[in-house]
Amino acid sequence: MHIERLDFENSPYLGVFGLATDKFALVREGLQEKKLNVLREVLKVPIIETSIMKSRIVGIFAAANSNAVVVPYYIWDSELEKIKTSLEENGLDVRVEPVLSKLTAFGNLILVNDKAALISSKFTREEAKQLEDIFGVEVERGVIANYHAVGSVGVVTNKGGLVHPEATDEELEWLEDLFKVDFYVGTANMGVPFVGSCMIANSFGVVVGHLTTGPEIVKIEEALGFLG
């Protein structure tokens, strides 16, 4: 199955607590084995459990593609070591880079796949260049539907993208041109427009918050390339 509804300790905001790429997923510590198994089954990648700065909101602090993970500079050494070791143990050559910035909510402020990244225009040009080097992809600064939190209002994989319903046709065209995948607008968790906060997705599958409705699931499947 490539799509499953799930909750993390009764929260439908899965994207707050984790992220996925086509090589690995990072999720908060302390999830039941049953839920970890659903993640493994749907996302088809190794699951790395961690905290960041002793917090469980891993999906807010970290952003990643298949090449690299960026985390706040203030991540604990033990957490950084755990992530690096887990990646190595799974035979993955992925860079884990603590980045010093006034901004720390990288997951909220960065939308990235293996082709490109859109980052909040609150990042400086120097930071954009640094992120371009780390992720190994083209990086643009901007907003979606007037929101700086581009990672909260969107989700993108190497197969497709879904963004806030207020995104304009011009923005959708621009995103498609940048990320080289089709983009749709939609919601999750019964009408929540911050779709990035509601799900964890990669090219193999997506887990969505347990409040997500049938019609929303159809749109998510279509947007992320699981239909047809």
C-alpha cells in the first residue's frame, strides 16, 4: 500500500515529527513498533529515530533530500552522531550538516527534493548558496501563497508535489519548472492547508494524518504520482 493514515501519539501532524527522502526517513523517538512498521512498509526506506535539540519535532527542525540533511547548528553532538551512524549502518553516504543561521525551523522553511530546493526568502543569499552546496541542487528563495514557511505549506517528492490551496497558477507553474514534477493544490486532515505538516512522503509512499478524508487522499495520491 502506498498511502496509509496514521497518528503519532494522537497527533495528525505527522510532518511535524518526521521527514522522508528516497533513501531514508527521520522520525521522532518513542513511536510504537507497530507505527514504525507502517512507516517502513509504506516509505520503503530505513527509519532513523532521533530527537533534535532534545525535541521530538524533528520534521520542523530538519530538511533533507537524498544527498544531505540540514539540522540546526545547536543540535546535540550525541544526536548528530546517532543520525550519522544510523545512515552509515544502512550503507548510505548522506551528508549531515549543522547550519548556523538565525532561522532554525529548517523543515518549515525549506521545500526540497533531489532536483531543487525552494527556501524561504528570509534566508540570506549567502545561506541560499550554502544550502545549494549542501543539498547539491539548484536553490531558489521565495514564498508560496504569501507564506514564508514553504516547507509547511508544501510537500514535494521526486514524483510530485502538493501545496496550499491559495497557491496561484503562476506559482504552480514556477514550482513545476523548478522541481521538474507536477504540482497540485490540496489539503489534509479535514481541510488543513499546511500539507507539509500533515504528512511524510517520498517516491514510494505517503503516510497522512489520521483525520485526512477520502477525497483529500485521492488528491494527495494524484499529486504525488500514485494514480495511474
